[in-house]
Amino acid sequence: MKPVEQRSDLKPEEFVEEYLRKNKPVVLKNAASYWRERWTPQWLKERFGTRKVVVETDEVFVHDKTQKTIPLAELVDIVLSDSQEFRLRSMSFLSQVPELLQEFEEHSDFERLYLRGVGGPKRAFWITPNGNATLLHHDTFFDNLNVQVFGRKRFIMMPPSSYKSLYVHLFSESPLDPRQVPRDKFPRFTGVDLAEAVVESGDIMFVPQFWWHFVISEGICINVNSWIRTTPQAVRAVTSQIPLAPRYFYRIYHKDLTRQLISRNIRAAHRVSSFFGRKEARGAAQ
Ligand SMILES: O=C(O)CCC(=O)C(=O)O
């Protein structure tokens, strides 16, 4: 596996030219040094332990998970006990805890410096247990800056052009675990350019739109990531590398009105499709 480039002190202009415009991943070493171990599991438990969080389990596909609501303190105790039962991936947690949102906003200059897309950022807050694996997927129209606040994560990445080799499920998810792909079950998985990055506390991982990523937590991790929607020009440039049918789906879907229309039904479609996809994913895991 090739290493993803790592850069320290990267100037925003160079980031935009060399990585954002070229749709190329990079680890921004120490670019979020303020965030290094700023929030720890124990600290979150002490300050906000009674807040309710929606945790996920039984991951097969991103859009097909079992959810449960528990107090944050319970989640922290579970992950500290080395259980992989639950993970938190919340789009709303920072806004539920205004103190955290305010602190994040005050110290997120990197968003303004590095991400120049369409619209403001959408953010997610993550607590993942040691050994957690987030399955292979891409973030479609979003460029993503993922800040490692606590712990260490390994990103296994594949370029958008790998589409044909990944047994894609409903356009943006794949059942493959790139650490070990059974060739007899997935013979099309050949010649894929794999790249790997290890991100440590205080670093930022740049995941460009359409890049496939499979993410392993090496220890308990806390992350905040910011997604910015990219421009139609960038979508056109990147989708030219993928097959015709998904290419036109993505281009149509990127247009706002069509997007809203499709979005209403996309979750239902995911559920139906996951019902069939589960069998393939489970079969592969056995
Ligand atoms: O941190 C993880 O486990 C997954 C991160 C991810 O998929 C993302 O930032 O889009």
C-alpha cells in the first residue's frame, strides 16, 4: 500500500492548488494542534455524561445500522471497557452541547483556510472504540476534513476510479474489507490503487469527494469532521473517472432541486437495497 502524502505547515494556497483542486488526499500534520487531546473520553463523561446520544451498532452499511439512545457516560464506559458494541457518529451532538459547538467554532480556522466549497460546513462528532472499522464508502459530493482530537486512526483509501472493482452497493458503499478481500468471492478486486494514512491526535485527514475510505480506530478515538459541498465543476471533473450510469446519477443528483427530490426517497431505497446487500456482505465475512 502506498502512503498518503503527509504535509506539515502546508499553506492554504498550496493545499487548494495541490490537493483540493486535484482531488488528492493528504494528511495535514499538526494542522489542528489546538485539538490535540483537548477532549478526552473521561473529560466528556465528567462534563456531559448525562446527555443522551444515539449510538450505532451492527454495522453492515452506513445507511443500515441499528440505533439505540443511551447517556454519553454509558457509551464512554463501554468503549473504555474495550467493547466494540457501540460507536457514536452524530451530526447533531455538537449542537446539542452548545459549549462544545462554540469551542469548536472558535478554533476551526482550518475550515475557512482549507475548504473553499459551496455552502457552510456540515459537521459530525465521532467516538469510536478501539478496533472499530467504518466500512468502505465515499462521501460523494463532499470534501471532508477529519480532525483527530483523541487517539489514532488508519485510513485505507482508494481513488474514485476504483468504482468498478468494489462491488458497489447503492452508489457509495462497498462490502469489501480492504485488509482482506477473498479473491474467490470478489474476483473483480484487482489492480486497485490502495493508499494508507495514519492520523494522530492534532492531525487533519483530507478526504476528497468520491475517494473511497475504510477507517480503523487504533485505540479509542474522538473526531470532528467537516464536510463542504463541492462545486458542479469539481463533480464533473471527478465523475469522468467512473462508469456511465453512476456518473450521470451523481451529476443529476448534484443539482439542488433534483437532489431534494431524490433525497426524500434515498433512505428508503437504502433500506431495500441493504436488505439484499446484507446477504452478500455477511457471506463475504464468513
Ligand atoms: O472515523 C471513522 O471511523 C470514519 C470517518 C469517515 O468515514 C468520514 O470522516 O467520512
